Amino acid sequence: MVELKYEPVSHDHKAFLKNAQKRKGFIKAYNDLEEEYTLVREMLTARSKSGFTQEAVAELMGTTKSAVSRLESAGKHAPSITTLKKYAQAVGCHLEIKFIPKSGSTNHTTSDVKKQRAG
């Protein structure tokens, strides 16, 4: 039976970033993991809204709490789409993945790509 006893721990992300940016190399490392951090924030928000603990999500996914903990850690694990779908279903969501063009990027033709590789 799944219990709904989740009480989120408050976290001031802006204060964390302000303090962490003082460390050498932090900004580059953080920027390199931007997509991973965004994914983790989305996952944590969804789980928080669902009211489930990591244990409850693990039970619904048919896995362990430690596996859910790894999923919710940026940069340490690259989950499969299947795993992300299971997580989304467990927290009452559906998974949506988008490719969003970078600002200022242009459309490339196949011949552009071939020229770029050749040259």
C-alpha cells in the first residue's frame, strides 16, 4: 500500500546558486548540466505535487528508493525514456519531450551538413 506522508523540505534555490557561484568552476559546471538540472527540478516538482515519497514512487515504478534517488540527481545518471515514462506515470503525469530551436539558429540542409563535415 502506498502512503501519502510526503512533506517537502524547503530549498531556496536562488540563495544556493548565489552562494555556490563563489566557488571556482561552479558556473561552467552548472551551465554544462543545465538540461539535467531542469529535468530534475521538473521531476521533484511533479513528485511534490503528487504528495508521494521516493519510496512510494519506487513502489509504483517497481524499483527501489535508491533508484528513484539516482533519477532525481543531476549529472549522475542518464535515465532512459522508458524510465522517465514510468516515473511520470507514478507521479500522475505524462512525459513530454520537445526539441526547441536555439535562438538565432538557422535551418540546415543535408548538403550544408555534408559541406560542414568535409571541410
